[in-house]
Amino acid sequence: MPDIKQLDISKFLPHRAPFLMVNQVVSISDTHVDTSFTVTPDCIFVDNGVFNEVGLVENAAQTCSSIVGKSYFEDDDLEGEGTKLIGFISAIKKVTINKCPNVGDTILTKAQLVSRFDSDMYSICTLSCSISTSNQELLSCELNLFIQEVKQ
């Protein structure tokens, strides 16, 4: 089993700075993932020193997509060489935002796979997600994602 701390999430998500809202994968399996993200002053989703609601939802979506995206790669592929993926939020079923974090805060995002449908061309999944900092829940939501392999 490879060391998860060596995983560069940017090699597995299509997002790049300044739109990458995940710094590190803390743990991952076929049904759950935990990630962390430190809010910086130059983040595009920071308004008046606060990481806004859109940023929280984007962080949740990027975290959630890594569960399904993981299945497109070999377990020992830490370089993301196996394939390239694209993904979209197809629905936000529920979202509750209690508070937005400040610049300098590190948020912990936890996602759990609820359901998944795979075809030969794409995956559609429902995931539940929560974001917290300092043991205070900031967001809870349920998202539907559409993920597709980019044929090269």
C-alpha cells in the first residue's frame, strides 16, 4: 500500500491553481475520503478574509470526486498516469452552511459514497459530505457527481 501522504491530488483532479481547493488527501478508500485544505489570502473564494460559501461547495465537490476517481487508477499509481478524468456537479440535493472559515484556517472535509452507477462511459454517484474546522461543522451536503474518463 503506497504512502497516501505522497499523493499529489492535483495529478488526479482536473483542477489547477487557483481553482484547486484540496491540499492533501488524509485517507481514502472505495467508499470514503478525508481531505484537508488551508485557506490562503490569495484564494479566489476569499472575500474580506473569509472563505465563502461557493468555495466550501467546491471543496466538497473536489473531495467527493476523488472517491469515484480513485477507481479509475491503479492503487500504486501515485502520479496519476493511468487516465485523465472530467467531472461535474450534476445536482446539489441538500446543503447546510453553518459558518465560513477564515483565512489561515485548515478545513477537514469528509465524504462518504451513498450510491454509484457505472456505465462503460461514465459514473454517476451520490455522496454525503461534511466540512469542519476546530471540531465545528461548517457545511453538510449531499451531491450528485458525473465523472467521465477522457479518452486520449
